[in-house]
Amino acid sequence: MRTGERSAAPDRGSIALRRTVSEYRATAEEQAARVREEIEAALVQARGTREAIEQRIADQLHAPPVSPTPAPRRKRATRRASRK
């Protein structure tokens, strides 16, 4: 649409233009509300994950130290077995 056509249209008044703008605003507000809900849900999930991580760290810090399992010892080959 060219600029001349836009201003020349007799059926387009300011009321019709305001309705269009208000429709855009309503759509934008709905989208903003959806985005806010998604952000809030993500924040709730992130808080839960953070609390779980902090709890796991606290549990590991206060847990008694676990002694490492000693490596299994190999049986030595006896001299008798190697002479045969």
C-alpha cells in the first residue's frame, strides 16, 4: 500500500485505526502474559534444581568419609610353579 492510497481511503477513520491498534495491544498483552508465565515456571524449576544441588552438596560435606576400597592383591607366582 502506497502512502497516497492510505490517506485517500475515505472509509478509514481514526476509530477504525484505534481498533486495530487496540487489537495489536491486546495480542501483545496476551503474549506478554504467556511469556511471564513461562519465565515464572522456568524460575520455579531453576529454584528447585538449585535447592536439590545445594542439598546434595551439604549431604556430601557432612557425610562420613568413605575409605577407598583397596585394590585386590595378585597372587605371586611361586618359584616352584615357574620351574615346572
